Amino acid sequence: PQLVAEIWLPFPDPYPKARHAKKRLTAPRFLKMYQRLLRPGGVIHFKTDDFSLYQFTLESVAAAGGVAAAANPDIDALQKIDPRLVIQTPYEQTHRAAGRRIGYVRFGWPE
């Protein structure tokens, strides 16, 4: 019942095999759940080191009628950054140490 202002999805499992796409946390069935939970104007923050999952997310959000208010395949290239995005999960720390780029998408649905 639309009570949540923000949902954070930091480094979900990318499920790289096509047959597992429905398990991805940005697959259509999950997006429908999030949309029901988010209050008007609510947003979802998504971070990943997997470029295929980043692309999948952008496509899924668009197909679900969502709007990506911010999207960048390299979070370090963002000019203005929400200070909460500086917080790193252990996965992000590991991927950064390996030199991988971190993608970011902030999205929601029109009111």
C-alpha cells in the first residue's frame, strides 16, 4: 500500500544466464512489486558492476513504464552524487579493487 519512499538494490545477483532472467531483482515481476510498494514520487536506487544487468535494468524499467531519472554505467563519472552512494558494500569494495566500473540507476514511475 504505497508506504515506501525509497528502495535500495546494491549489487544484486546478476543471474547472467538468460534462462534465469526472471530471477533478477529488476525483472518485470519485481518491478511490479516495487511499484505497488512505492509511494508517489518514490524512487529505486540500483548499483551493479555487471554491465549486462545494468542494460537489462534500463530496458526493464522502460518496458514497465518507469523513468530513469539518473543512469550512468560509471558512477564515478557522475558530477553530482548523493552522499549515500559513497557507502560501499563488501561486493562493491571487491569489484572496485579489481578495477571494475560501478553502474548506477535511479528510477521510479510518473505520479
